[in-house]
Amino acid sequence: MIALNIDCSHTADKLKADVLNISDVPTGLDFQSLAPLEMVTNQFPKISFGCAIALIPSNPKFIAKAGERVLMPTGNDNRLSMALENSVNSFCLWGRCTQPMLLKVLESTGKVLQIHSDKGFRWPGGSEMNLLPLQILKLENMENIAMIELFADAPFTIEGLSI
């Protein structure tokens, strides 16, 4: 599992420890095809969502591009789940949150394969209007991934998901 925090502000476009530029993030599912405030369930092939809604963020901390649609959990518990039609061995998701996002990966039987949190995540100081760093959670070479649960201690958005 690789977890990266990337500062996507206008002053930083590269991860210091690697050569990953923000343009290297995979394209993933097209959330722009969703209507604002649309409940997201099974609009995409081979994946179904639980507790997800499509939004255009109004908070400047969550806006990477004007008018961009993102997914956000519904309800107050800041949880979102994704069930896959067929098991996979890799995926990548990226989003923004003021706290570390916690990722739980499960088999189809419900057995937990891995729980991951980027405890090193820190929201950089500065203006309340600064764009939050992009948290990229990438998992590779793992077998039988059938469900993904994502949660945090604060509201979060998902800008992209690639399976």
C-alpha cells in the first residue's frame, strides 16, 4: 500500500520524496458525468457505492478546479463504502480531508484484508482558504479486494477512483 500526501497548491507540483507530479494521477471514474446532489449508487459499471453523493464543493479548501464534481459521504459519520462486482488486486483513490483518511479493504466474505491510515498526514499551516493537500491511497498486488470502506474524523471528498 502506498499513501501519499501531495500539496496541490500553486506553489508545489511535485512530491519531494518521489517524481510523482499531480498530472501522474490516473484518470479514473468520470464523476463529472454526475449531477450535483445526485445520490451515487450504481452509476458506474462493476462498482456500487453506499452513502455517497456527488457535489460541487463550495468550500475553497476542497476545490481543485471550479465546477469539479466530487463524491462525499452522506450523513454525519463521514463513511463511504464501495462494493466491487468482481474482486480486484489493485485500486487507487484520491481526495481531500483535514484529517487522515482511513481505508479498510475487505474480501467478499467480509474478512478484513487491511486497514490503512496515513498517520503522517498533516494539513499544512497557512490560510483557512488554502487548498487541502491531495491524499492518494494506492493499493497494488493484493488479492481478493471486494469491498473498500473509507472514513475520516472530518468531512472528506473523493476526486477520483481508479480500479
